[in-house]
Amino acid sequence: MLDTDWSDSWRGAFRIELRAEAIGLAWHGWPVLPGTFPAQADAEGSWTGPVPVHEDWADRLGAHPNEVAGWWTGQPYSLLVATGTVLDAVEVPDELGKRAARLLRATGHPAPIVATPDGRWLFLTTVADRIPEELATDGEVRWHGQGSWIPLPPTPFQHGVVHWRVKPDVWGWRLPSAKAVHSVLARALDQRGSDRTALVGAGQFAAA
């Protein structure tokens, strides 16, 4: 979609939406940042995801919404939020994310969840010092804490747009405890492992 429709008129229209979302998040105290967009390529000519536009982005955290508005005045920058100060995020593959989302719904306490077009889900939480070992050692799980950032809707990727699976206003803009979300993610990871083991066992039984 975005590979062929990244015209100047499209950029201008989309910039308005990105700017409005950035201002709204800034008023809620989220440390938003402008990021690169799909036209930005690396040395090999491929786009690997949005990164902060400003080298001194860490010094700009907590900017007033009026300043934030100015950042998006001339360009349709991606919308990023810095992690490690107001919020953290745990990034997982979508299959694991769906399992964890079901478990969270069962508790009656949903968490804000972001999904990217490349099959990744991000669970937003309060700031934490660490994540459980079983999450930290899983190669498909990434913790975004101090010094990192994540994309927020409606940031464009090359093959789609970042979107909310669960919007923050569902939680009343109160971030869920990192410990509680980490616990649910660990349970989902354990379920996935059990299911894979069961499938392997079933396959061995059928082949016998």
C-alpha cells in the first residue's frame, strides 16, 4: 500500500493525523518524538523501521504540547514514544500477543496494545527495572525500557500502518502494572511451549 502511494498530497493529509495524535498524547504526559518515515532508507536501500529524527531526542523528552505541535508542522514524521521514563513496552510476535491478550481480557484488566504491520505486538506498562528471565531469554521477545522507543499509531510502515489493538483510553489512560503484564506474558509463553510440545508428541504418535 504505502510502497506506491507516498505522494506529497498523501504525506500532507497524513501529517495532520499524526500531528493531532502526537499533541493528544503529549497532553497526557507521554514523551512523544518525531521519527523517520518509510522514505528513509539505510545504506543498503532498505527501511528497517522508524528512528528518532533528532540526535538529541533524549534531551527533548517531556516537551510541551505546543513544541510537539511544531515538530510535525512541516513533515509527516512517524510518531514515536520514548520508553523508560513514563512507560515501558514489551514487544512480542503476534501469535504470542494474541494469547496474552486473551489472558488479560479474562482478568478484566486490559492493557494498551499496539500492533505493527510486520507482525509485532507491543504491550504498554508502567516502568520496570527488569523483565522475568523467561521473557528476557526468549529470542522473540524484546523489552523496551530506558533509552529505547516504540512506534505509535498511526505511524506508517512500508506495508501498512501501526494501529491500536487496545487503546489507552480503555484503561482510562492508567498504565497497567509492569509486573502484572509480565506475569501474563510469561503465562502465554508457557502455554505456547506446552502447545508446541503437545504437537510434537502428537506427530510422533501418528508416525509410530
